[in-house]
Amino acid sequence: MSYKISDECISCGACEAECPVSAISAGDGKYVIDEATCIECGACNGVCPVGAPQPE
């Protein structure tokens, strides 16, 4: 089960820099997580100011 970024994302980029496997990139209006690359570590959720990354 990978993480997914919800519509609460404010596109601050904090999660992208924190991801140890570079699974996060800028998308259309919010950041997105490549579910095939995500290792479910939760590092992105820990740095997100709005808690947008959530386990699917």
C-alpha cells in the first residue's frame, strides 16, 4: 500500500525533498507519488504542513 497525496496539497515541495526514493514529483496543481516507487516509509507525511500524503 503506497501513499497518495490528497487535494489538501499546497504544493510547498517539502515532501519531494524528504522522499528517500524520489517517488514524489510536481503534478498538475499538487504533488504526486509514484506508487510503484513508494516504499511506504511515511517520511512525506511527517514533513507535510497540511498532512496531504496519506496511506492508500
